[in-house]
Amino acid sequence: MTKKLPRPVEVTKLKNGMTIVTDRMDHLESIALGLWIKAGSRDELPDQHGIAHFLEHMAFKGTHSRTARDIAVQIENVGGDLNAATSIETTSFCARILKKDVQLAIEILSDILNNSLFDPLELTREQHVILQEIGAAQDSPEDTVFDYFQETAFNGQALGRTIMGTPKTVSSFSSKDLRAYLFDHYHGPNMVLAASGAVDHDKIMKLVETRFTNFGNTLPKEPENGYYTGGEKRLKKDLMEAQIILGFKGRAYHADEYYASQVLALLLGGGMSSRLFQEVREKRGLCYSIHAFHWSFSDIGTFGIHTATQDSDVSELLPVILNELKKSSNTIEQTELDRARAQINAGLMMNMESPIARSGQIARQILLFGRLISNEELMERINGLTVQSLRDHTGRLFQESNPTLSAIGPIDHLPDLEEIKNHLS
């Protein structure tokens, strides 16, 4: 059944439960199109660590009718491009093409997911590539500190494992393992094909419905619920700067305080006018950059502050940050809330100008909420926040959970976790 919505958006659900959603942008000649699957690194068993990401790579390495080179050449012959990404909760395979080439893009996406060979020779080559990717990430303290943070916030859980896997697990994967993971997690009800731009919904629907019938209509098993643990992980290393993340238990996408957490992240560390940037960087010169973030998942989330500083400033930096966090629960002002609202509204409007952003947004909304959420509805929720409700939320956020601290580099003078807790109490 196809539903037409107030925006130039149409949604159709196929018999196998797969959703097709298109978002027409009449002024464009191109289409951003992607297949999104609600399956990512948190769906992996311990011995599968990294297989979602590995499957994403292997999907482009040849099918029964196309070699890896054929896939690349055919899409680039028409000026298009293919890409893919794996996250904690989703995997996506995307194409950007001119509207006349939409059939080719859908044929290729269908082919790589229905007919991939997972050839052992290609598999060995790609294992080597991913091992280099893992090594490069481990050589980057800016990346590793985030891995440490996630691992510590969700200790002992799939949510806390890296997306790329480990050399041991990646080296163990076989063609049989990839097919088994694909069979277990790629099902119609948790798949969305989203397209934005110069789209013809009926044409796309007809192209898709005959090419993705191999995916069953049963819902795959849900991953275990995540639970926040907190704690600390430190690595002393001879570096020019100490990389530091301080975090707390955040909110899930569906939680009542999700939007308050998003606004707070902007207010505290979302730009050069934010509290932390002004106090830590501009007034005191303790770092080059500092930002706050709120990462949400379907059942849990994390709120964090990331910065980096030289050895001589480590001991001063964290107390200044903690003072700002503690102070914010009593001193947030209306002008700050208004500025955060304006930033969110501008971001939503700017995304409306990008077919890639729009296709990703509608796909995620269908997967996470089961429906599309208009920008007007999103801003209505943001506008419903008051200074007092934001202050109250801030106080709870920094008090209710054990902090998470991850740090790499010259960190001898970094306060310990008990000091951090006492400072916030």
C-alpha cells in the first residue's frame, strides 16, 4: 500500500515487509538512493565482532554476473558513485546517479545483496585491507579515545565493541559466516529503500519489488538491551597532546529527554559561542578545540565532551570543564536556548537542500520510529523546552550516573574518577 504525505514524500510497504520511501525534489536532475538495514555492530555475537562492517566491504567484491571491477565501472560510466557505511545500529548501501540511471543503480544494489559470491580469494584480500584499516585507527589517538569511551560506557556489551572488529575476529571470517549473518539479519521488515531527488515513486517501486523478494518477511531477533556502566580507561603515551573524553549516561531516541540532551550538547559545546568553547578555549586558552556530543541508540545513549590539550594544561583543564557542567544546571539562560533552537532549525533547513541528507533522514526515521517525522514536529518538540526544564534535565544528567572517562597521552596529572564525582556532587 502506498501512502502520500503532505511533503512530496510517498511510502510503500512491499509484501515482504520492506519499505520504499521517496522524497521528490523537483529542481534536481539527480537521485540519492540507498538501502538501509537495521542491523549493525550491536547485532553481532562476540565471535562475529566486525562482521557487519566486513559484509559491507565484501558486498562490492563481485557477484554471479559482475566482477568487482564491473560494479565500479558500470556506475562510474554514467557519472555515478556507490558508497556504504556501517554503524552501531544500521548498515547502508547508497548510490548517487542522474535520474535516467536509476534502474542501473537499483540493479546493482540488488545484485550485490542478492548475488554476492564472497569469493575466498577476494575475502582474503579484503581481510588484509581491513586489518590495515584497524591498524590505522589504532595509530590515531583521536580515534582510539572514542573507541575507549564507547567500550567503557558499555563495558562487556556489543554496544561497547568497535565497528571494525579485531585482527583475530576479522581474520577468522569465512564466506559461510557472511552468508549466515546476511540470512539472519537482512529481512524485509528491517530494510528501507529511500530515495530523494528527481524521483518517480511508481517507477522506483516497480524496479524494487521484483528485485528484493529473496529477503524474508520475518523480523530478525532484536539485540540485547544496552545498559550504561561508566568507568575509566587510560593509556599513558608519549604524545604532544592528551586526548580526553568525559561522558555520562545519555538518552535513547524514544526517550522524553532526548531533545533536551540534543539542545544541551549544542549549548555546552556546539560551536564557538558555546559555554565550553568560550570558557576553556577563548578565556583560558587550555585547548585548541572542545565539543560536546549526544549519541543516541534505540534503547540508551551517551553524552560526552571531547577535547585535547598539552601536558602542562591537563591538571587545570578538567576542573574547568566540571565547573561549567555543574554551573549550567542553575545558569542556563533564554538567549542560549534560543540560539540552540536556531542552530537546530538551520540544520534541518540546510539538510532539506541535500538529497543525500534527506534520503538518510527518512530512512533512519522509518527504521527507528516506524514513521516519518516532519521538521515542524521536530521543532515543536524543541520549542516545547523551557529554561527551567533544561536546567532540571542538566542537573539529572550529570548526577544520576557514574561518569565515563577515556584518555590517551600525557595524562599523569589528570584527576581520577572519584575526584570527578566529588567535583560534580
